[in-house]
Amino acid sequence: MNIKKSVGFYDTFDRSGSATRDTHYCAGCGHGILHKLICEALVDLGIQDRTVIVNPIGCAVFGYYYWDTGNVGAAHGRAQAVATAMNRTLPGRVVISYQGDGDLGAIGFNSTFQAASRGEHFATFFVNNAIYGMTGGQLAPTTLLGQKTATSPAGRRAEHEGYPLHVCEVLNQLKAPVYIARCSLADTKRIMQAKQAVRKALEIQRDGKGYAFVEFLSPCPTNMRLNAVQSARFVIEQMEAEYPLGCLRDDSAEATPRPAPAPAPAPSVFFRELATEGTAQPDPHFVEKRMKVAGFGGQGILSLGIAVAEAGRFAGQHSSWFPSYGPEQRGGSASCTVVVSGQQIGSPDATTPDVLVCMNRPAFERFAPTVRKGGLLICDAMAGVGPGEAPEGVRMVTIPASELAEQLGVPRAANTVMLAALSYLDATGLPREKLLEALDASFVKKPKLIPINRKVFEAATEWCRENIKEHGQ
């Protein structure tokens, strides 16, 4: 008897720490069958080496131990978002999002709907076994009416848990998808039909024609509390009655290769002109700065962070801006992290910032202990922080930012005062003129405010010269 060797997989699977050819899937599960169909198609089409598969949270979470392609792990329900990022940053690659019904149909459904609506250039392979497989057999969005699960022991009721979610039918209302089909993995005939659907979806990706979505009805013997034969029969007799098999849409013949997504337009001509001053290149001489700005919403916290990040960009450095704020537009806590670096930035966060700007007392109490030793802490005098409260090894400077802004007749310009203080203390490592350019750019839609904020910046700089000594306040 000759047994054809599966292609497209690693020679051995090392998930358990030792070389094996056994997967972690239960006997009778459809995932292994679908894995084989995908890998064979990748090899047959000659696209294996330029394919990236996004692995989900679910039963297929360990797929990257099996298929010999590029692999990226995604957070629960976020495979479509990660696939979108792969599509947009790796032109020419074939991208696959592989997800189960809980991952895609529940927490990830909006990401799926929006990616399909945009017509992102990747294939989605959606495994529907009508239950949460990895976490113990709870009710899923695709669970059938009357079907018993760990969280619906009496069976799913429409009046209580709602009706099963028909993902293919929902996506078929959208204009952008090129191919939508539903298949089954329950027997040999159906598997051969699924094989053709997999190949079709991947041909569309090979040719750059857009979004393809294929749903696979799959047995789950363990959670259905059935043997392999019974679970396959359940798929054929019950699931297919709820979810009819077939091709809902195939526009691949008429579809043309889609161009790569164009860069987002600059928000204004002014910004666009500034952006042409230079593209970030590695600069080994620039010392990376990780900064955090914190206070209340309405104090210009996020705007101050954006100005510093933009100044870094204008100076030809790499920069990032990472905001965090509550539901309130004003009055709630707000903070942002800015990283400016001569090298590419690995993370936009700063657990131990080099520089912290605090605009109120709660921000000081929350973030001051995180400033690294040798770092700089700048507080608005309004926060009421005493000299003896500075963390050990951290230089603290108090600036009457709110008071100065009030005296200058621009109460909302306290953040401009703080930008001037950052410049005077050389806290950002960026040239003063770039910080001023970024300040101007932040008011491009309100040009009358540019000279006003320039005046505040100069007045705050003069206050710093008169009141801040090199090694003290």
C-alpha cells in the first residue's frame, strides 16, 4: 500500500518538545484535514515560500508548529486585523487568516466584517464546528437551535441565546469580497469539494484579486460527545440543514489585480510639506528618549505628546505617540507616551520613562514612581507636589504652567508652556526649531493661534532661564 506523503508541513512537529508527526488535534477533528488541503494547495500553486498564515486563539493556535510557511500569532479575535497589517506592510505576500467560529464569529466578528467590507487582500478560512472547541464546549455564535453545550445544557433557545450566526450570508451583503463559499469536511466527497474551494481562494490571493472567505463545517467529536462517525453525521444531517453548502459568490473571473494600498494622505498641505524634509534613517548618535505626559483630559495632554512626536519626525528621527484616556472628553485621566529614537522603535510604550510631565496630582501619584533613576520629572505647580516628594534619583522641576498660561491670557496653553520647558531642559534631545515647527503644525487649521502660542513659548522659555538652575530647580 502506498501512502502519499503530505507536503507543505514541517518534517517534524516539535510542539511537545520532542520530534513527532502527531498533531494536538482530537481524533475525527476536521482541522487536520483542512491543514492538509491548505498546505497541498500552497505547494501546488508555488506560493508556499511567500505565504504568511495568521494563527488564531482556538484549537488551531498551534498551527505554526505544523505548516511550513511564515506564521504570525494573533490575539483572540484579532486575526483579521493582523492579516490586514500583513497585507498592507508586506506587498506581494499571500496572507491567510485561519479562525474558528468562536474566534471569528464572536469576539472577532466586527474585525471580520470590516476587513471584508474593505476588501482586504487575504483569504479567510473559517472553521465552523458549532461550538467552542478549545475551552470546553461552550455555546458559540454558530451553535444550532436545540444544540446542547456546556453553557446551554437545555439546548440553544432563540428567545434566550438568539439564532445561529450565518457568517457567509452576512458577508455576502457586502460589495467588496471576491469569493464566498461554504464547504464541509464530513466525508470524502465533501472534502474534495473543500479542496477546490481552498485552491480557488488561494489562486485569488496569488493573483492579487482581493478578499476571499471560505467556511468549513467541521466535526468536533470531543465536545459533541460523539464518536468520529457520529460527529460527521451530525455535520451532514444537522449542520448542513442550517448552513447550506455552496458558493455564494465567485467574481474571480471578472476581478482584476488590486493595486497596493496607497499611503494615507497628509492631513494638510502644511503637514505634507514638512513631512518631505526627511525620511527617518538610522542615527546611532541620537540617544533614545521615552517620555510620558499625564494629566486631565482638556489640559492638552495628547496635543503636547503629538507635538513632541512630530518634532522627532521633522528632525528625521523615528517617533511614536501612544495615547491612553478614559471615556470623558474633559476631566477624566489622560496620558500619552512618546518615543523618539535614532533606530526603529520596537514598542511605543514606556514602562520606565526617561521624562515624565505631570499636569496634576493624580498623574504624579500614578506615574512618578515609574520614572527611571537619572530621569527627569516636570510638574505643573498646580499639582501641589512638594520638593521632598521627588522619587529617589530623579530630578524634579516645578513649572507654573497653568499660572503662566493664565497670566498670558491663554489659559489653555499650559501645554505650550510645558513644551518650552522640555525644550529648555533639552529633555527631548530635539532641536528647538523642530519643536517650534511642530507647535506651529499643531495649529495649522487655526493659524491665528500660531503667533499666540509662539508668544507663550517664548515667555515660558524666559521664565525657565530666570528660574531654573543647571543643577537645581
